[in-house]
Amino acid sequence: MCSSRIIEEILSSKTPDGYYVIPARKGAKEFLEEMGEAILLWSGGETVIIKVKSRSLAKKIIRILAKNKLLQ
């Protein structure tokens, strides 16, 4: 299970344009495509960077990725 400390650490800051940034492993892309939410992704090598505007959506994504051991 994902601890609240990890969630708060990731959500503690936003980018200047107002996005939460979630670093994840390569396999996270498949999980996120199933969600069908508005998410900006950048993929490079073994890392996927997820950018989300909504705090509640970011929490949901972090919990799903942590459960599946896909957080970077």
C-alpha cells in the first residue's frame, strides 16, 4: 500500500504551469491509457513522466502505480 508520506512528497510541489509531476517506470503507460483521463506523458528510456492538473487524479494515479510497483 502507498503511504501518505509518498503521496504528500510527490504532491508537495507543482510546476510553474500548475501541473503535478509523477515519475514512474516504463510499464505505467499501459495503466494510464486504460484510465482515459487527460494526462500529459513524456517517455524516455525506462522513465515515464506524468503531468496532471488535478490533485485528486494525481493521488489516484500515485496509489495505482505504487500498488503495482511502478513509481520511480
